[in-house]
Amino acid sequence: MAHILIVEDDPNLGFLLQDSLEGAGYAVTLCPDGEAGLSALAETTFDLCVLDVMLPKLDGFTLAEEMRRRGLPTPFMFLTAKALKADRLQGFELGCDDYLTKPFGLEELVYRVKAILRRTSQHPEPAPAEPSPASAAGDVFTLGASTLAFKNLQLHVAGHTHTLTHREAELLRLFAQHPHQLLRREEILQRLWQDDGYFVGRSLDVFISRLRKYLQPDATVKITTVHGRGYKLEVAA
């Protein structure tokens, strides 16, 4: 049973969200403000966080930033009345898995939660049959002098270990499974997000930048941009 954290300061909406998700078969913890949500994250491992943006004590965007600063890889989605393009972009740049604006239907929320959990808990896909510089043994992928332990969400680069988010690990695994092959932007977006719209496209750009930053100390591997088409993982022979 997946365990979901809801951080929502409206008690009526919070009750409805909790009731709907529990009715769909999930365990739910409800917190009324950002500080309480952060405390819950420090004490319990959750499979997904559902965050209101306009929260007392600690707003949802700041809570998400603090999660990442602490190395918490928990996927999260925002619920908010802030529907402006700039707000949506900020949410995706923080690495959210979805951004749902109010008002919304509870059935739609449950559907989106199921979609996120399906993506972030999926089993690793089989590695390519052809031998290549980026090889995999189980859920461990070798990329040049670096190693991705997908199950543990850990990337080992030049003596340092980075704890990845689920989406970062999924994206890097996809590259590792297809070294030296062009991965079209649309293909990546559909495989990992099931959506190739503008906002998730911006989110992909953020994740690519993060992975490049992590891999920078390793001169044997890099993610290159094929302009107008997509990306390619290049690994030195």
C-alpha cells in the first residue's frame, strides 16, 4: 500500500482529499501546514507528496526546495489556485511530477496520483542486448567511470554519491539503456511523463541540467544535445 502525504491547510478540502485517496486504497497522512509536512517527511518515508502551494508557516514551493536540499527523493505534485504560467513553470522547475490547478475533480486527482505512482514505482526495463560502454547488471548501470544504482536512487561520480529523485533516476536509466543513441524529446516525455506538452518539456530541461551537473566531474560520460531533435548519452570507449 502506497503511503501519501497531503499538506493542505483547508480542513474541508484536506478531508475530501484524504477520504478520496483512502477510498482508492492508499494510506494517507494529512498535515495542515508546511512545517508539519516537513516534520512528517523527517519521520516517515512516503511514496508521494501532494502539496498545496499557499500554505501557512512554510509554502509549498519552499517545502519542495527544502525536501531537495535535504536529499529527499520523494516525488511530489502541487495543488494550487495559482494558475499563471510563471507559477506553473516554477513548480516544474522545482521538479514536481504534476501541477493541478484548483478547482479540480477528485476523480482526476486520484487518476493523476495513480499515474505518478505507476511511473515512480515501475520495475526497471531490460537493458539492451548489445554490449556497450554503458552496461547494466540488474538495476546497477555503469556509465563511463560513474555508476547508477537505480533501486537505491544513487549516482556515484568521482568519489561522490548523489541521491537522485525518482524522475532523475528514471531519466538517467533511460540514457544508460541507450548509450550513443539519439533519444528524441517527444519520446522521452511520452515514456516518462506520458505527456509532451510545454510545461513538462521545461521540466525535462531542468532534469537534463541537473544530470549534467552531477556527471560533470566524470570526463568519460556526457549528455549532449542534438539541436531540434533530442539528447544522446556519450560514453568514452
